[in-house]
Amino acid sequence: MNVNVSRDDDDRTNTELYNCLSRGEDVKVFEICRDLTNGPFHILTIDHDTILHMAIFNKRNNLVVALLRSLHESQFEKLAWVNSSGYTILHEATTNNGTVEAAREMLCRAPSLLTMTNKIGETAFFHAARYGKTKIFKFLSDEVERTLVKGADVEMFLRRDDKSTILHVAILSQNFDLATFITKKYPRLLAAKDGDGLTGLQLLACNPSAFDNGVGNSFLKKLIYNYIDCDSEERSRVPIFEEIRKRKHRCDSAKELAKILVEKDMSWKETKSRLNKSRDKFHRYEGLDARALEKKDFASAYLTPDTPLLLATKSGCTEIVKEVLNVYPQAVEHVDEDGRNILHVAIKYRRMEIIETVTNMAHSIKRLRGKIDKKGNSLLHMLSVPAKDTKAGEDLRNPALILRDDLILFERMRKVCTTLARLQLNSNGETAEQMLLEKTTQLRADAKEWMKNTAESCSIVAVLIATVAFAAAYTVPGGPNPNTGYPLLKNKPFFIVFALADALSLTFSLTSVIVFLSILTSSFRLNDFRHSLHNKLLLGLTLLILSVSMMMVAFAATLILTISGGGQNWTNVFLYIISFFPVSVYGYSYIHLYKLLIKAFCEKVWMLKEAIFPPCVVAAPPQADITSNIINN
């Protein structure tokens, strides 16, 4: 409701009040309010915010309490004034935890503030959930309980006009501590759906950043993350410590919330019928009405939100997937509208950790490996199905590594799938291999271009290093003896270091040139991108880094032989640091690519190990003769 409150047109007074509130001059604001016609109800902004609105916004709790206590009983009805967005002063008080006392004073004078809503149907209680202010939310929760005793409708406090609940907005704003409190206080909201038909768990499953610890590959951040106490209420004075503490607390809170939501979630039981979804097809011929029936079937289907299990798989929320499968392992057989199970979706979106989790479920993988979706796609086909709802540029790897990972995953799933699934033709009459070959045409061209450019760049560097190393061998430090031709410093210990380092640098650089040339002259067949080309690139980069390192060692030895003297150790140390600085820069520039190549090489070694020494298969326990026991009984 809007009470008729007049506006004072004195802009100078408004400016003075605005500045005083911003600077925290509470006494001056209080004195000015005494001289105003409407006192604290004086309209201060173009959005119809009163002095009380602005004082609460600026967190002047003591000023607000003083102004409220100065009101006469006849002025209490003016406390229901709303600004242009429909916010009361109680709405404004829910944006921080320091206004609990002020909120108590407001409700003592105007209890109707608790049930008033803004323009989108939010009560102050709902508004507190949206801002994640736990103290003010718990205070208002107690007030709501008292109101419910008097016969108020609880739905007006728990939902807003778009059907979102306080649990939904707490999850969306990543206030997981408050969301956990809500699930315990109002368990009825666990299965509640918003205007889009999504439950709280589905919203959490769409938010992978909630489980992202943000440490990345940083060793220091990982170390701090593992040992920092996230439950401590004391703020750290070190910014990086405080940031990591907050991230860890958020991740732990999200995991705790996920456990509560998963235990109560039964959406995985609402699986779609498996009939006519796994129709096997191994030829390209069909009846006249087959496609017409198929189109009719798809046209009659209606879109419904995915379950939390599949949403978490799409978005990469591994923690939710693992929790669901841990509590309800039978949920792994859940099928969506398109007839796809969790493994179909995980392969489509390249969620490797989820694929690993499911394939390690020995019993479940036997039931999933032969499944076909509505379009006749097997697990192998899903590698070539584009994920249209992924963000552009999400995968920052180079094309060659993307292609290699896809080929390795294809080979891995080929071993998992049944023979029939390997031969399966989809609705377009394509096998998985044909579809992969067609869909990777552009990726293969990009990978070829990237591989060639990388090999050419590295070849140029290797040739330059070889030239320098070759020239250094004939211009030895100290020069040759004019009479004998032998180096003058050949008896110095560091001369041997120089000679060996220079020879190794020349050898490594020339060998790397040969390796890079073998890449440039490769046929670039699709199968070559799986291991061959990457192994060559790994070998070439290793030799190139070694050649640069040896050249810097030779350079350091030269400096020590020709410049250092007098036995000053600190001088030698300084020369070492200067000499190896280029090696550090070069190594840091290629460290990410090198790590990826090393990982691929290790995976290849592991595959060879498993091929030579297959893992032991534990024999199943003998089955009890139940029939004979029944007969005997």
C-alpha cells in the first residue's frame, strides 16, 4: 500500500541528507529530520526512497532505531510506504545482517510489513533468502512462525509470483549454508518446482562452479586449500588465504546441501519407457512408413526438464553424480526423453570423470553398454553427436589434442560396447566409425594445420640452436694456443663441462630437427593423431628443451671460465642464475603443452601394460542351490 506522503522540494536539504548518510553523520541526519515536515518519511531519491530506506541501505542501524523510536503512534501507518520497486523499509533491512534490531523495531510498530510484497511478489522474508543473510533470515523465520499461528498462508512467504521458492533463490545466489538451513526448516520445499519445472537439486546440478575450488593447477593454492580451516569465523589478513577459505567453505557447503537433496530426490525413478528405443538396425533398408512413424513419434513428444542426474552430467557436476549413484546405484539406468542414459550424455559432453565412474561399475556397465537411443545411436555414435548447448570456446585445448582425446575415448568405448553396438546403424544409416570420420573432417584439418605450424616453429628454433652450438665448438672459451692449436683453458674443470654441454646441445638439436621433419612429412592419417604424431611431438620437444638447457650450461661454463675469478662463490651463483634464466622462460612457455603430451604418453604406457598384463578377474562366488533347499523344506 502507498500512504499519502508529501515530498519536500528543497533540493539543498536532499543533497545535504544524502551526503550525510553516505558519510555516516548520524547525529546530523537525526537533527535535520526533526525540522522536516514528514521527518524520517521525507522522500530523498527519485525512486521514492525515504530517509529510512536510505539509512538502512547505508547500514546505519543505530540511526534507524533512533528514528523509529522517535515516531509518534499516529505515524506508524507511514512505515508501510514503498518505493518505486515496491520495497518497504523491511525489504531494505534484509540486505544485511546488521539490521536485526532495526527490523524488530519495525515489526513492533507495523506488523503488516511482514506480509507486504514487492512488485515480483517477494515478502521481506523471501528477500532475505535471495540476499543470503542468515541472521536476518532466521529472525524473520521466527516472526513468520508467529504469523502462521494467526492463520496466515505460508505459501506467500515461501514462493513469489514466478513460483520460485526461497530454496531456489538461495541456491541460485550460492548461499548454500542458508539453503541447507531451509531444507531442514521447510522440508516440503525439497521437491518444489519453479516456473521452469526445476527443483532445487536440478538448479544445483546446473551450477558446476559451486563445486569448483578455484585452485586449478597451482601447487601453492592446493597446499593452502588442503590445510586451511574453512569453519573458522575469523577472517584472514592475507587476501589469498581468505579467498581460498571462502571457496573451500562454499564447496563444502554445496556438497553438504547436495547430500541432503539427493537423499530426498526420486526423479531418477521417472525414467522413460525403454520400448522401441533400442531397436537394433544393421542395414540401410526399411519399410515405407518407418520414417513417417518415427517423425510422428518425435512430434508427439513434449519437452520436460532433465533429471538432476543428467543435468549434473551435462554441466560436469561430478560431485552430484557420484552422490546420486552412491545413494541410489540403480539410478544409473535412468533414461531421458531421447532414450539416452547417463553414459550417452557423459560421452556427448566429454565428462571423463563421470565416464570413469560409470565404467568402473562392473555390473551396471554390462547393462548400459548395448543401449541405443531413439535415433539409433549407440555409445560410440555419441562421440560424434554435437553438444549444441555448450558455450562457444569452452574447450581451450588445441585441435590436435581434442582429436587425440576423442580417438582414445572412441577406442576405449569400443572395447566396452557389445559387438552388436559396434555394428549398429543409426536413423541416418551410419555406423559409429562412419559418423566419426564425417564429423571430424574439419577438426582433422585444423589439427593437421596446428601440428605443422608447431613442428615448423620448433624446427626453426632447433636449427638456430644447432648453428650456435656448432659455432661455439670452434670458438672455444679462451681461444686456441697459437703454437699448438689446442684450447688454452683445456685443463680447467669447467672446460670439460663446456665441451660436453656443447656436444650434447648440438646432438639434441639436430635429432629434434629430424623428429620435427618426420612430423612435417607424415601422411596425417586419422589414426596417426591417436598416438604416433603426439609421441613424435613429445620426443621433439623433449630434445629441444634439452638442447636449449645444454646450450645454457655451455654458456654458463664459458662465463665462469672467462670472467669469474678470485674464488668469489656469489659471483658464480649470480652467473648461473643469469645463464639459466632463458631456460626457465622457455620451459614455462611450453609447460602446459608438455604436461598434456606427458599425460598422453603415460596413458599409452598404461594401455600397453594392461594389454601385456591384463588385470586379474575375480571369480564370482558359487551360487547357492536355492531350488534344492526349497524342495527339501
